[in-house]
Amino acid sequence: MTGDAFDPASKPRLAPHRRLKFDEPRKQWIIQAPERAFVLDEIAHAIVSRCDGTRSFAAVVDELCALVPDAPREVIASDARELIEGLVAKGVMVP
């Protein structure tokens, strides 16, 4: 799922035993994984929260484009793909 091999029809999701959680004391979204946690900024949360295994990557990008209509679709798709690929490489998400 890297570079040109990235499939827009893929349905990315969190890997088993990982969960998206709001850390109330710190007021921030995190992904909890065994023995580690990943802090998400607002943009990363917008992307990861839509990757639930039911939406295709293309549908996730469509939803993000609706949130930020002035941003070019290519930029949104590239940024989302880069984040997801990074999390897949770390074993946090599956494509």
C-alpha cells in the first residue's frame, strides 16, 4: 500500500488491539496500542476517525474534501495516504 500501489478502493482500519480514544485529562485524541500510544492532531483525527473498515479510502477523501472545500483534492488525498501508510508501517492500521 505504498506509492503507486495504493488502492483507493482499500478500506483502511485500525489494526486489532488498537483503539481510538479521547484522553480526557490531556484533552486530546490518541490511538492506544499495546505498550505505546500515538497522539493525534486535529487533522490526523479527522482522517483516522473515518478509517473504520467500512469506508473506502476514496470515500474518506470525499468526506475530508467536504470538510475543507477550498483545499485541492490531490493535496488532501496525498496527506491522508501519507498518514495512513505511516500508521500501516508502524502496525497501527491495516489497509
